[in-house]
Amino acid sequence: MDYLRKEYKKPREAFLPLEFELGAYAEVDWTEAYFYLKGKETKAHAFVMKLRGSGVFYVRAYPFGKQEAFFDGHIKCFEFMNRVPYKIAYDNLKTAVKKILVGSNREEQEQFIALRTHYLFEPLFVVRQKGIIKVV
């Protein structure tokens, strides 16, 4: 009996396979990259979309990190892929999120709402709680 009590109190590891339907789910980030242009180091702002099912990346560089470039990155990526993922995850980028509210609630930028309703995708946002990162 003591043996069973000890065994059942031990936490058990559990794993969920992360499998995604091809083209259905993506992650977007906005980052900076440096390159040389005519011998001078130059900063570019890069729109990056990663398709989770295939692991394929789409990257497009811009001379600035404004909202217009962020939206243009989406549009060019959708045109390149000839489709729009059903769900796209974001790390609470200011170009998409005006304010982080309680839990998974977000006040989105008005122009971002217009983009996602036009292209009919569902945004998912990162929630950080006590060192744990969740996409909801």
C-alpha cells in the first residue's frame, strides 16, 4: 500500500504532439536585421511569418517598422501563399495590440481589426503568466 501511495503522488510527464494542418496556422513576428548596402551597415525591419504545419518561412524586409509595412507584409505573404491561414499567433506586437487587458483579452489596433476581418483570420496572442508562455 505504501508503495502505491508513493507512486501515485509522483507527477507524471505528459506530451502532446504538435501537429498542424498544412497552411492552417501561422506565427508572425516583426524583427530587425542588419545588412551591408553599398559598403554601409544598414538596418532593415523584417516581417516574418512561419507556417506551423510545414515549417516554411516568409520574410520580407522594410526600411522602417511602421504599421503600414507590417500590414503590407501580411498582404504580400498571403498573395505569395495564395491563401490565408485560419489562425495567426502574435507576440502582442504594438502594430496589432493597442493594450493588453486581463488574461487573453486584448484591445486591438483599429487598423489591425480591419486587416483581420478583411482576410478572415483569427488572431491569437501570447499570454505570459509566472514564467509560462501560452498562446490563446
